Amino acid sequence: MAPRHSEGHRLQRSGWLRAAVLGANDGVLSTASLILGVATATHSHGGILVAGVAGLVAGALSMAAGEYVSVSSQADVERADLDRERRELRQDQNAELRELAQIYVRRGLQPDLAGEVARQLTAKDALGAHARDELGISKQTRARPVQAALASAASFAGGAAIPLVVALLTPGGFEVPVIYATSAAALMALGAMGARAGGAPIWPAMTRVTIWGLLAMAATAAIGMLFSVRI
């Protein structure tokens, strides 16, 4: 018996990986930038911590709400397309069978083989075959609004916790350089992790995430210095 051939493709990770890395990256960058802006405007350690906590909570809830609304819209479109496909299958199954066969012909199958494949798949699960091969909808790619919202909120909160914990543990007056350095390191790590998990080159991912992060943090720190206040 021949050994089973197994391939470890990474494409199926692209959806959740993108969301997780984006959420964590946003959490680190937005919270660190907020803390740095406040820290350069005031020397109040309490004010810095309040800003960090507020940024974490507001950002996580905003990410969850945005992701839920976006993915819910996608789910509504998917349901509408599936309902339409059900009606078409009830009204004229032969036409739908020919349509499915033509899809396989366009993908390279001979007409006779395409017709046989379409008949067998229709006999097993007609709606599933049309959803997958006509509409591009599968169990792996179906929109899940609640799951997406929770994952986005969790990844953002996890990223935001890094500069917040650093601000909590760093003595007053040293927050700016320490948060700047640790947040830059966290962004580098996130870029490397995302690239490695997705099978992409690590250094380009690390470089672009870190450079844009440093620029964003520097900009908010400059704004804080410009509007320096006492709290």
C-alpha cells in the first residue's frame, strides 16, 4: 500500500491569519501611539494609564463591532445567493445540471466527463456542489460574524496589552523610550510571526510593519509634545 501523500498548504490560514495579525498589530500600534501622545504631553503616570486602558477597551469594542457588521453583510449576501440557488434547483434542475457541467468544462474536463461529474455531485449534494463550484462558498470560507468579532476583539486586546503593561511597570518619566522600544520589538515579532505562519519572506514583512509603526508612534509623540499640558 502506497504511503499517503500529505501537503501542508498555508492558503487556508490566510483569512484568520490576516485578521489576527491585523488586530494585534492595531492593538500594539494604536495603544502605544495613544500612550506616547499622552506621555509626551503630561508627566501624570495615572493619566497615561487611563489613556491606555481607554484605548484598549475602545479599540477592542470598535474592532469587534466593525468586524461583526462587515462579516454580517457578507453572510447576508451568501444566504441570499444560496436561497436563489435553491429556488433555481427546484424550478429547473436539468438547467442547473448543465450549468454545473459547463463550469467543469471551462476548468479543463472533457464534456462527457464534466457531465458525469456534475451528475454524481448533484446526486450527492446539489446545493453544496453549486455553492462550492458556482458561488465559491464552502464550509471553510463561510462568513461567521460572531467568531470574527470575538477574534478581532481578542487579538486587538492582546496586542494593546503589551504597551499598557509596559506603561504600568515602567517608572514615571521613562515611559516614552521604554514603550517606544518594546512596541517596536512587538511589531517586529508580529510581522515575523505572520510571515512565518503564512510561508512568506520574513524580513520584508518585519520591515514594513516596523517602519510604519515607528512613524505612527513618532507622529503621535510629536503631537503630544506640541500640545503639552499639565494633568
